[in-house]
Amino acid sequence: MPLTALLALSLPLTIPPDCPRPVALDVESARRIAAREIAARPRPGRFILQIAQDSERRGAWRAWQELLRLPAQRHPRGGGGISMRIDRCTGAVSDLHYQR
């Protein structure tokens, strides 16, 4: 089997075929991009960064912060996490907004 065919089989099926060198190929690269964007906009509070495939856009990741809940806190107040969409091909961040 040619090398290009092997590489094509190893890529996730959700990446558009017109993307020869994706910037955010996997969850870890998407996490690094999201962490960079979040660090530029610090918010008070402790958050956990979540990354998942975007169900609305085939070639994108969704990244969002969830408020860290400590065992002693039944109903923590506030929010303020950041969410965004990350393009797999270019690594471009879009739809960035603060959650309440």
C-alpha cells in the first residue's frame, strides 16, 4: 500500500479532505490552542478545560471551561468560563465567548 494511502487511513475521518496539514489534528493540540487563548483572558475561579469534536462543524473542535466543583461545594456560584470553536486545519479560533 502506498505511503499516502497509509497516512490517509491514519487520519481521523472528521478532517476535511482539503486539509493536507492540519494544525489541530488531535485533542492535545486543540487543548494547547485553547489554553493559549484562555491565558490571554484570565478569569477568576478554577476551571477544567474540556475538548470535544464539534457536532455542528465537521472540521472543528469545541473547547470550553467548566467550573471546578470541590466536594464541599454542592452548588458553586458563578461561572465565567470561556468557550470557543477551533478549526482543525488552520487552528483558527472562532465563536469565543464567556459563559455565565
